[in-house]
Amino acid sequence: MGGSSSKATFATHVQTILERPVDSNDHEFWDELWRTVLTTEEIFEIITPDDVRKLIKDQQENSRVIFTQAIAQLYQVVETPYPIYFPQALNCARVLARLLPFLLESKSHFVHELLWNKKFVKNAQEESKSPAGPDEVQESEPLAVILVNTLFHLLFLPEFTIEDPNVEFSESDIDTPAFKSALMWAPGVGSAEKTVVTSTQFDSNRVDVLRLMTAAFCDSLYQNPDTYDFCQSMWLEVATSVDAPYAEIVFNSLINTVLGYDPIGWGVPYGNYLAADTAKTVMENAVQVLLILLDYGHPIAHDPTAIQNGLPAVLATDTQAQGFNVFRRFLGAIESPDQLNFLYRGFVRLLNNSHEVENAYLPYSVTRVEIEQELLLLFWKCLEETPKFMPYILKHCDITEILLPLCYFMLDGRKDPAKVGLMYLCTFTLLKLSGERSFGVALNKLYQMRLPVELPLFTGNYADLLIIVLHKMIVSGSEKLSPLYSCYLTIICNVSPYCKSLCALSALKLTNLLKLFVSPKFLYAAEGNYIYVALLLETFNNIVQYQYEGNGNLIYAILRRKEVFETLATLSLPAALNSLQTMRDKRLGNGESTHGKVQRRSSTDDQDEVLYAEGVPTDLISTKNMERRVDQEGEIQDVHSTEATSKVASTTAVSADAAAPTDRNIDQVKKAPVKPAAAAPASNRFVPTEEWLLKVKAEMPLNTILRLLKHLVPQIDDLVAKTHSVDEKQVIDFIKSTTLVGLLPVPHPIVIRKYQPNKFTCLWFTAFQWGVIFMHNQSIPLFDGKHVKLFLVQQV
């Protein structure tokens, strides 16, 4: 396959097709074209993107013949699956994968008529056992519909993509478990008894079919984000309809192939070197197709009364509704403990692979799985659309096994502009999880791992790890992450009522954050910057009110920063204006050109801590505030819910692995350079006013901390005066021996801010998903970025 003579023959035929019309009845020419079997790489090398565009524009009849014949031969292979025709069918699939993205970028009438005009390939004469000719068509189904249905059939074609089950099935058996199990690629959801048959040829054929599916379903790339319609794709409307052939088996096979993959190969170190790991390539393509299929349409409303947020949704039974997606229904229907556990264990195994590879005692003994972004997107879809998934993993699983890779990804990528999208995805996932009580409680588990990233040594629990990581994201992350500051603090605030014992390091990080956010350079840089201080104060209040006994380290850290709280309590407009003017005069005197940046040396990390004070929050997230109180037995119970909107995080730029609706940049191959934020014009700079100051004071929950300081500071001073030499441990032990019962205000309601979807986040996830798929299909360049509209592709 792919000899020099074959390549030359194929290239000659392609050149002929580009230059002159070739009659569809010239069977000798067309037969030689299709029988010249080449690899995917060779076909993509010979047929360039400009060639395809020229073909569509200048040789429309040739385009019609190529497209019609290719689909006819794939269809005929499904009808009469003789192995002798498999290589030719694969050639057709590879050519179609090259053509389709450029057909879909074209909005011409010709392309629409070619794809969606009512035509159907006749069955070839069964006695001839040969593929159908291009003219054997009758009016019935559009070619696009035939191609989609044929692709679904090709995924389960005996001796092509699956082993022949050697079992006779009738049409009535299609919905039986035995039939589904016989065709499925891997065990897991749908059947745990499936025996996996490994075959490099099956894997190779599956990859070709999956790549063609990705090419066929890519029309979302050519939608404008300002007018994006989740139901516009006619291809996906066909593929996700209730009538799609083998739809449930397709779903089960794809999700099982992805989450059942074992990066250790044959279960032993270096198992991936014993044979070519074709299963990994199948898994990588399978997760992309699964994400594309799950992205179409609207969420399934499993409870008719639960449709909210103003976002469209469809009932699971309303199969004819616009936006109905049978794959979303399958995902939402997963509810058995065994299947939910299979999903979770798959995510844990694959997401932890990234840092386990770095920590392996035997170098390169484990295959590196490099699809963490796709896996996190799939994990997000499970959280959002599988009602039983999140309750199950929080109650029956160790959720810290997912927290660990999230922390690793955030620490590892926080300064990399190419990983901004991944940072957002990890943040949204943590925000989603932090809204659940069980997540906060689980963080009290002792942290005993060592991540292969820059992380200070500490002895503590996973709550400490989370706080230390989010502190690093704020003080030493990319400037593009500044809109996420309130998300980070919201996560900490959500889990704070359940933190039984913070270590000294995480307690110090929290109080250091408060000092940074209270600094005039940050607090007065923008009108809304006080919300960060309010969230931190709420965090301290939660711990003091509900977890005082075990948090001597945090109480001690608060006492050491008492001047910060006292400064907040005595805020005045003249002091604010004087601080602001002094800060700006000093900046001008030093000739600084970067505005809105708070910087100081860290006493613990020996590195610069930087806050980008002028980062502009956006509307990517709405949060729902749920107020809870602690009853007499110490259990937290829901009281009522209130609606609130937190203006948080949107991307200000998108890099090679990210895409967002505000500034859509895909940096092809190389990382995008980081540009400093432009200084705001002096006339637009925020200046504190009396009204603003009154609002800030009203929203600063200082009462609890001030009472704590009023009670403990004199006692600590007396202790120091009596003993003359008091170390830190003695002070903490003294704090642990005290009680504040009866001294603090009545326990305040615990406010848990829950993630709630909106149209901006939905579009962000879609754009990000397609940005990842676009970039991960560049080794064999499936897409060309010239006409992509969903995000901007920058050629570097």
C-alpha cells in the first residue's frame, strides 16, 4: 500500500480531476482512482486544502461524482460485506475525510444540493458482488443521510471493525442485550460481560471510520459564535435522532472504549512497547466523536418541573422535539452503581495518568495519555447530564482521586498561555463540585501524595492542598487567569465550613491573600474588587463559627494579621483617596508602565506574588446561593435558596488549547505570546466615592472577626507578658484551649454558591471543545483554519 507508483497514479488522477471534467461513465478512470489504495497520510499529502476548494468551485460535476461514488461504495460494502472490497472502502473513507470539512465550510447552493438533495444508491446486483456504479441512484434519501447511517453501520461491520459474532440474529433481536453485547467494542456501560477481541486491523479501520465521522460532523466550526445555534447542524440532527442505527451500541462502544482504556498496556510495565498501541489511537478518536455527538441539541430534562435558568431543554420522551439528542438521553440514563463506578474509575485512571507518568519509578514504563482536556470535558458532561453520577461519586467514591489531577493540571499549566482553556475547565469543575457538602467533607482526608510540580512541602489534608494550589493560581498564575480570582475564592469559601483542621501553611496563604486584596493598589483599582475581600472574610467567618476547635493555625494567622482587619474596619473616604493618590504618584515616580498590578515578595516561596487588579470579570458563570444553617446536632440543613449573580471569569484570550466566545484565538502549533494589559485611560480609572464606601462596608462581614480579636488579643498579650518567651506552638495550644461560645454573634447562614449554566458557559464549552479537537487533528491535518468562524486560528 502506498508505493511510489501508486502515489504517482493517484496524484495524476487528482490533477486530472482538478483540471478538466471527467465523465461519470469513464469507468476505467474512476475504477483506477478508487483501487489505488493509499494511507491517510498519503491522501492528505496529495490532496491539499486549496485543491479541494478549487475542485468544489471549478469542477462541480467532478465533485458530485467523487462524493456520490465514494458513498455508494461504502454503502455497498455494508450491504455486501466482502473483505475483498474493504481496502477500496477504506480508500473512499479517507478521501471523504479529506473532502468533507471543505464541503461544509462552503455555503454554496451546489454543496447543499449535493449533500441534502433526495438521492439514494441502489443495491448493486447481488450476483455481481461488486460496488454500485455512480449512476445507480433513485430519489429517496439525501446522500448526507446515507453517509451518516452507513458510518454507524461500518462501526459494527463483521470482520471490518468487529469480530464476526457467528450468531444468527433476526431483526427482532436488535434491541436485545445479547445482540448489543455481541456488537459492542468493549465492556462497561451496557454489558460487563463483553469479551474484548484485540486486532490492530480492526483498530485501524475503526480510526478511519471515526476520523470520517469527525470530518462529517464538523460544521459547527463554521458557525459564527455571536449567532451560534446548537441545533443548526443537519448532520448531527440525523446522527443524534432516535432513528439513528445502532445508536445505543455506538454510545456504549465509544464511552467504554474511552474509559476502559488501560495506559499500562497489558497490565505490566512497558506493556505498550510489546506491541503497537493501536487501542490508544482508537480511544483518542472515540472520545472526540463522543463529545461531538453529546454537544448537539439541548439538555434532557429528566424532571419536567426542573427546567430552569431560561435555557432550552427537551423531555427524554419528546423524541421529535427540536434539539432532542438520543446520546444525551443515553448518558442521562446511566444509573446502576456498577456502571457509575465504571465511569468514575475510568476517569480516575486516565486523569491521574499525567502525573503518575512523571512519578513512575521506571521511566517511560507507562503510556502517556494526552487527552486530559477531552476527558475533563466528558467528565463535565457526566456531572451536568447524568443525574445519578455526582451523588454517587460523592457518596460512594473517593472524590480526592479526581481533585488530585485537577490540582496537578492547574499547577502545571498556570503560567502557560497555551493552557488557559484547561485552567478554566479545571476551575469550572472545582466550582461545580464545591457546591456539594460531601465534597467539602471529603477534603478532610489526609494528603499523602507528592505531585511532580512546584508545590511547598506541608503536612495536612486535601483542603490544605486545594487552598495552596488556588493561592498559587492567584499570586503566580498567568494574567489571563485574573478574571477567575472570584471563582477561586468562591471555591475556597464553599468548602470552608467543612474544613476541620487547616495546616499552618494554608492558613498563612489565606491571610496573605487577604493582605494582598486589601492593599490600596488592588482594592481601589476597580469598583468591584471589594468582593474578593468579602469572600475571604466569609471564609474566615465560616471556619471561626463552625470549625473553631480544630483550626488553631488559622486563628493564630488571623491574630498575626490583626492590623489588616482593623484597617478594613476603619476605612474612610479621605484615607482611601490619599492611599490611591500616593500609590499612583509612586507608580509615576518609578516610571512603571504596567497598571493594576500588585506585587510583593513571598516570605515562604521566595518568589514574586502578583495580582492583576484590573482583570475584567465577565458573565461566564451564574451562581446560585443556597443558605444553610447548622442545627443543634451539628448537621448542616438547607433553609432556603436565593438567586444571585457573580460576575466572574471569562477568557480575555484563547490559546492553542482554548476557545471562548469573547476573544477566540487558536494559536496553531506554537504558543501565543503574552501581551501586557493596556493601561486604562486616566479618565476611566475608578475613584472611590462615599456611596461606594458605604456599600463596601455594608457587604464586609467583619463583626465575627473583630469580636474574636477583641477577645483573644488581650489574652495572648497577657500570655506573652507572663512568660516573656512564647513560641508559636504555645500560642496555638493556648488558642485550642479557649472557647468563643457565647462571645461571637449568632452563627450566620452558610452561603453555598452553586454553579448554574447559562448561554455563555454553554457556548464556551462548545468553542473550547472544538478548539481542542481542531488542534488534536493537526498531525494529520483534518481541518484548515482559513474559514473557521467559531474561533480565530492564528498561523504562526
